[in-house]
Amino acid sequence: MNKAALVLAALMAVQAHAASPSRVTVALSARQNDHAIHCTLHSSASVARKALGILSSSTYEAPPEVAREHYSRARSTDHVRLVFSRPQTVRMKSSTTGPAQWHALPVRELLLPMSEVSAPRYAIVKSGKSVRAFSKFHSTPVRQVQRAIAKAELCR
């Protein structure tokens, strides 16, 4: 399966899951150009689907120490942070070393250190006490979230 087909399948899986009738809310907080943004969304909100799309297109998982380091630094820079009222399951194919494997990842919090002009180096996931960082994602969902930031559409 080529990369574009894989990304499309992952985005469709995220959209199908996010559109389920379970009333999951998302607390969105962001820091952009030293301005704080806060709102509450439904999990099917466009920016939530696009942000999960960044994660689902990732193919590499960083070591745990990298994840912890980037999580602690990311909140002091431009970022988009989503906290789900119930963990969302994202199906993805990733690897630290060796061939990538499909797995289901529970996502309670997703932190994307990014702005309208800078892409995230890692998509950082926190569920319980576990902090994980993923990278090598497809550019399409990244550009979609960047457009939402640029158009001030994070809370729509």
C-alpha cells in the first residue's frame, strides 16, 4: 500500500471513530504567538479529526526519554493541545526499529508543538502516566491544522 493510500485509510479510520455517537468532548488549549486559546469541542470537530490525522499518519516512535523531554518543553512554545474526555483509539502503523506494525493507540492527550508556519517535530501522546512521541507523519494533516491556526479556526 503506498503512503497516500495509507494516510487516506488512517484519516478515514479516525473520522469514522470520531463521528461515533459516544459523547466525547475535547478540551483544546493552544499557545500561538504568545496568545492563549482555550475552548471545548466535540471529538468530531474538524481540528480534532485533523490533529488525530497527524498522529495516525506517523510511522516512527521515538524512545521514551525523547518523549518525556519534548513533552516538558513543548508547552512553553507554540503548540496545540487536545485533551479528550475519554481516550480515543487511533490505529496506526509505526515502529521504533525494524518493520512498522499496526497497533491501536489510546490517546487521552495529544500535544502538537507547532504554529501556522512550523510543523511539529513530534506528535506527543499522553495516556495515564505514559508519554510517547511519534514522528515522520504525512504533510497533509499537518498543513490542515496549520491552516486552522492561520485562519483562527481552532475552536470551530
